[in-house]
Amino acid sequence: MLNTQDPDIQGYANCLNTAPTVSGVVLEASSSPENTAGNFNRDQYIMPDASENKVTLTPQPLGMTMG
Amino acid sequence: MQSDPQKTSAHSIHILTAEMGGPGGPAHHYIMFRDHTGADKVVMHGLAIARRNSPVRALRGVMGQPESNTLPNEHFTGIAEFEIFRGDVKTYLQKMAMAVEALHFINAQNLNYRPEDLNGDSPNSIAHTLVTAMQLEFPEEATHFWAPGYERIILPRNWRSAYA
């Protein structure tokens, strides 16, 4: 039985209520400029068995991502 | 044969794989959340969206009801699905919140989608990213499909969920 008074459940529900929807995302994305600012810092999650397709990502400073 | 009540009464999360444009076409992975009856409740997937002032499309992730997010039948044929979680409703909702949190991060990056770049970010990257954000394993079998971009995880190295 789901306990809706559970603070965790309420927290999850609050998060889910903010989820991006198709209409909202289409509206926002269509008016956003092309991202030419680079990317955020990531490089460690390339699948280990994907060596054929492995790409080297150059770490970029955080905070350069918003278009 | 009797079904396992423990198994049938639990909520579950799945990766669904559809083939685009017929056999041998690229695969599109997305995430389905099912309730304890096995009914589809919530879908999350990546979208490529045309920009008004640029030929380069934007990559975004969305969550919605399955009915409102059905892939067009003429272009997509479902070919596989993989269960990646089965458990109690509280953990299920926790995983869903962790995925929503990751969707917000992904969308805030304003990523480009360039289909000609087979190693670039794609809707498949979003599916894999959501699996990682939920602290689940991307099934090895799902890697057998030609799903461009699935290797790429759109999260920073120091990603920590507020719901973990």
C-alpha cells in the first residue's frame, strides 16, 4: 500500500510534477539558439566494450553549456 | 503454471527498442514505467526538435503518458524490450524521480542533435543516461542493436541525485 503521507513519496511526487513535457520542451527547444558553447565535463561513461566506436571527449569547464 | 505473485505484483521499469524505417535500420531506445498490473504508465524518451533559427536540431528528453508519446507506427517497429527494474512502488517512484532529475539536467545543456555524427548525442544517449541516473544497469542484450549514440552518458562525472 502506498503511504501518501510518507515524506519520501511526497518528495518524489513533487519532482515528477516538474517533469518536462513534449509540448513544453518543443516550445522551449524550437526557440533556443544552436549550442555552440561546447559541453560539460564528462568522459568516463563510454561503454568498455565499445572500443570500436570509442571517442575521446575533451573536458570543458563547467558553466559553458547554456545556449 | 502458477505465476509468481511476488513478480506479478511489483512495479517495473523497461527499456523498449524500436527499429526505425524497417529491418536493419537504426534502433531507438526509450524507457517505459509499468505499474503492478503490467500496464504502461509513464514513458521517457529523447526527441530531436527543429530550431526556428538554425538548421541544427535540438536534443531534448521528455516524460509523459504512453498514449501521448506513441512513436509513429509507420516509422518505428518495436523489436525488443528488457526489464531493468522490478520492485516496490516506493523504490519505483524514487527511480522515476531520479530520471526526471536527469531529464532536467539534459535539457538544460541545450544539446545539438546531428544524426550524421554516429558517435554524437542522440535519443539513445538519453535512454542510456536515464538508466544510469536511476542507478540501474543497461542490459548487455540491448547493446546488440545498432543504436547510434547509446554509449554516451549525458551526466557530469560528479553527478549526484538528490533522491538517491
